[in-house]
Amino acid sequence: MAGASAKASAMPWLTAATELLDRIGESQAEAIEQASAWCADAIGSGGLVHLFGTGHSRIPVEEMFPRYGSYPGFNPIVELSMTFHTQVVGANGQRQAMFIERVPGLAEVILGNFRFGPRDVMIVFSASGMSAVPVEMARGARRRGLRVIAVTSVAQSMADEPAPEVGRRLLDEADLVVDLCTPPADALVSVDGLDTPVGPGSTLAAVAIVNSIKVRTAQLLVERGAMPPVITRASVVGADRSRQLFDDAYREHAHRIARVIAREE
């Protein structure tokens, strides 16, 4: 009985998370397919899929590359000033990070470090879709000719009005929106006796979405004969093959990224 009780106590968030993944699968399949096709077009033509997020939206950026089961063609862009959260208070604290991500104009400074290619794609992650830097990253990328994919919570974004200095939501600045399907509060579970929900769902949703894109993009690249090397554990392919895959993947990434960080004066 004790085991059954413990299982029941652990289930509310797991149940809500499973329902969330089901909603994504049912409602976002078409958007994920389109996003994957754009990613395959970019990577297959020698370009890059740039990934940007602030706050906890850094997590799906890092999920795409580099890690086991990933491959070059995805370029993670994060700023430590807006993604370093473990300090919480004091120097490098959360208050500063939240302030910085709301500063208009910073996205243009970040974008100015790169020279984007004609087939490149930008994926911007933001659960709220309201902060200045993610919104302006999408705006600036589109102005530079990139197709922009927003991974955001439509419900959360629509629950508030954009700040006047930002003007629009992330979803308004995108060519394609993939909805996280999370509620306005992000947290998934209401607890009796507590007036605030707990257990956020946006990280799980974003990671599920990007891995779906990663896998589908790989399928499309294999069909085209344009699949880059996949970083794979030695326990799966042997130590020599694993080292070779790492070296080949990093070399390929260096080759692609050298093009976008080479500035022409």
C-alpha cells in the first residue's frame, strides 16, 4: 500500500506532462514538419540553423548541439548575462538577467556579430514570447532575410499585452510558430491549499519539440544524402568510431560557423 500511495503522490505532474506531450503531438505535427523541412534545407545546402533563447529557454538551445545524438548544422547562440541562473541573488543574479533580457536594442548588438547566409534559419525560444531580446532577435533575423521559427506558448503570450517599447509578441515576428501548448502560468499542477500552481511544463515541451525537429530533419537529410556525422557514445559504436564522429562533427561545425562569424568590413 505504501508503494501505491507513493506512486499516486508522484503522478500529478507526470500525468499533466503526458497530457501536454499528447497535445503537442496532436496539434503541432504540421508545424514541426514544416520546421524540419526548413532546417533540412538550411543544413543540406551548407547553411546553419541558428538557435537563440534567454532564461530557461537556453535549455532547448543546448539540446540541439553539441550533445550525444546530435549533429552539426545547428548553431547555439546564448548570452551568459541572460542565462546564468544558479547564482540567483547578488552578483550575476536573476534580477539582473531578467532586466537585461528586457532591454531594447541588445538583440541588434548580438546579431551584429554574425554574417548570415541566404539559406540560414533562426529558431527563437521564449515561453512568454514577450521579452525584448527574443522578440527583437526574431525581428532582426527576418529583416536579414532569415526564415524565423518561434517556439513559444501561445496561451502565455496572449495573456498579456506587449510592452510599448517592444511593440509585438515573438509569435508576431515569426514565419512559423510552434506552440509549446503550456498554460499562461506555465506551471501544470494545482495543489490543494496553495493558490499558485507548481511544476512548469515549458522546458519539457521545448525539449520534446526540438528533438522531434532534430530527428525529422535527420530523416530528411539522410534521404538527400546530406547527413552530417552524429555525435555518438563509444558504448554504442566503439571508442575509435566515437572519437572519429566527435572530430568530424566538430570540424564540420567549425567550418560552418567560420563563415558566419567572419565579418566583412
